[in-house]
Amino acid sequence: MAMAIKELQPQPTSPVQSCWRKIVTPLPVPASVPLIERLRAAEPVSTSGMPPILWHEAEGFLVRDPFGNQWIDLTSGIVVANTGHAHPSIRAAIHRAADKPLLATYSFPSKERLLLLEKLASLAPLPDAKAILFSSGTEANECAIMLMRRHGQRISPDKVGILSFEGCYHGRTLGAGLSSGTSQPTDWIQRERVKHFQIPFPLGPLCPWGCSRDTPCDESCFDRCIDELAQRDIRPEDIAGIIVEPVPGWATYPMPAAYASALSAWARENDILVCFDEVQSGCGRSGRFFAFEHVGIVPDLITLGKGLSSSLPVSAVLGPRSLMDQPAPGDMSSTHGGNPLCAAAALANLAVIEDENLVEASDRTGRLVLEEVKQLQQEFPQHMLSVHGRGLFISVHFTRPESGKPDTALADAIVHEAVRRGVLMFVTGRGFLKISPPLNIEPEAVLEAIGVIRGCFLELKDQPA
Ligand SMILES: Cc1ncc(COP(=O)(O)O)c(C=O)c1O
């Protein structure tokens, strides 16, 4: 793809000037290249791969570099800034907290932590809910996995297995990595040796049992998964819990209700817990506060992160007292979990989501965007495997017309070209575009960005990879 900015070689751009987008330099900006090169020398290559623009300011749904360029942000960071970047209420709350001589409290009693925990417990539709705070989504998932394994062990020493789903992502540490179904994080672990098992996510076009774009997976697909596990000698008595994204970040497609209901019934019958990882899909992203509201079942445990603060590192596990109180005092805590600044940021963020009706905004604006992108799919069905989304959580999966395989080169090239035209997306490397702007983005701005994506697609779709 000739147009992709893959290297740090500045390429001329056509000037862009709209109400929101401004491109006034070649990209990458020549003056930014030495700094980006220093970053590349200082960091492992694993952190490169995003378009080489120098973030200087991010405010609302706009990202700016220090050279006069400005982008409409469809990333929200990486699905973090649900209330927009640097929301004034969140900045003010952080300022207030930072001005007080109290910057770390560990698990000693503190009012800041209490207020956030009570708020979270009130949001969770769980009986007798408690919450615990961490810094990253990964840590929250590790904690949930630990709680599920402890629960299983109370029933039988062998009941420690965890079931997760291909394609989903839960983090990079051992337990979270084992749960992730993306190939990269787990090729260094032998999953089944530590009783970790995976089944396909029920997405019609990828269903191994013949469902399709038009016939969604249902309870029979779940039954087939369980039969296959049994054939591999994996029994429900070996399984303590299931971890899954109810609307996975890669598919942005809710687990079908019939499938979810079969899963929930099987889990209940067999004393298996269900944890919904809402680190990415939660806090209004999907047009509901919790994405599992699209799925029709309530889990035993919920993990949150990212959009919980829209800013500083905060994550949480929510669950009923009976599960949360399994570890003894001192056995489940985190040095920085509930840090006063982070707790203040999260509380302010949750207030903004409510005060600005951002769950509804996500649903409303998301519908407009989905309609627009589906239109493109109808025009070019041979290039698009699927376009899915709930709220402002939308993905566009490209396929190569001749092979039906994911068209990673096209998706990534569109990202790079869109950046040159003032629209910011991240490179997924998995053949899809993710549209996940701040929930308070102006509808006209996101529709303008979709117009830019359309232009990039039309120009790049027939170029050789
Ligand atoms: C669904 C999901 N779970 C967990 C994580 C891990 O969160 P973190 O990167 O904060 O550890 C992510 C991050 O992308 C995620 O999308």
C-alpha cells in the first residue's frame, strides 16, 4: 500500500482544514522524527506500531500535535476517554485531590476510596455487591480469575479450570494472557497444562458449525462447544469459571442472547462462575452502562477499567460479598488500587457520564455511525466480512475478495491514510477498523470522519497488498 506511513520518512500531505480537522505539515512531521526515533531507541519494538504522530494535547474528541495539526479522535486513546479527553470536571477533581497532601493510602481507610467503592456497588446489578480497586484491566481480570479458582476449590480440588473465548483479550499477565484468545500473548504458555480451555466466540461468520452473517449462533453452538470439551475429557467438574467480554473489543458484537442463556444455565447447573470483562465495553461505551445489558444475563463478577476514569489508571472487580470475601485480610489488595487521585478521577468521570447522559449519547450517535458504515458494506460486500456495533463501539472487518481472508493490509493502510487526512484511528493488525470515539463526540464530527474513511477505502481497496 503506497500511501501507508510505515516508516519515519516524512511524506507530503494535502492541506486539510475543517471545523475539526487540520493537517498543515508533511507526516510524520520532520521536526518530530528525532524524538520518535529516541522513543524507539528507548522502548521495546512492541510499543511501536501506531501512526507516528506526536500527541501534545488531547481535549474532548480532538487530538493535537505541537505543529498545528489536529485530528478527530476515533480511538479515545485505546477506548479509555469515554467522557472525552481531559474533561474539565475530571481535571478539576484531579487538581483538588493533588492539592491535598494525601497522594497514596494503600488499603488504609480513606474517604476517596470509600466514595468510589460505594458508587460502584450501587451501579452493579449484583446482590450484596462489593468492589475492589486496582490500576489496570489486567490486574482486575487476574483478581477475578483468582476469585473463580478459589470458589471452585471450595467445591473440589480439581475444580480450578477456566474457560475463555478465542479472539477475546483480557490482558498480558499469566492468567489474563491465558484467558486471551489472540495468538500473540499466549504462544509462550501451554494453556491446557494449567487447566485453561478455550472455545470459539459465537460470531456467526466465524462459527465452526456453519452459522453465518444472517444466522447468529444460538444455544446449539454452545452445546456443541461443551460436547467437544467432553470429547477432550474436559468436564464441568474441572471448571471453576468462565471469563468473556460480553461484547468483545475485536468483534463489537454481543454474545447472542440464546447462546448466553444456555451458557448461564450450564454454569449455574455446574457451580461455575461467569465473569464479564467490561474493561473495554463498560461505562457506557456500548450504549448501555454495562455491555452485558445487550446479552440478557447477569454475571457473577464484573471487571471494569479504561473508561472507568477516562484518564488515570483505575480498574475494579465487582461481585457479591460471598465471592469477594473469600480471601483473608491482606490476601487481596494492591499498592496503588484506590489511590486518592485515581479514585477522584473515576468518581468525577462517573458523574460526567450521568450528568451528560453519555450512555444515551453513545447509543444515539452509534446508531447514526453504524447506519453510515453499513451503507458502505452494502455497496462493497465482497470487501467486508462484517460491520458490527453497539453504541460508539463499532468495528469494520475487511476481507480479501479473492480469498475471503482478513485484509489486514487494507485495514492498516486505511488507518494510516485517514491519519494523513485528519482522522485518528489505531492500527489493529487484525484486518479491522475500530470506531470508538469519546461518547460525547459531536455527531457531525464523527460522520465527517466516516466520510474520510469512506474516501480512504475507495482509494485503497484495489491497491495490491
Ligand atoms: C477487554 C479487555 N480486558 C482487559 C484489558 C487489559 O487492560 P489493561 O491494558 O488496562 O491492563 C483490555 C485492554 O485492552 C481489554 O480490552
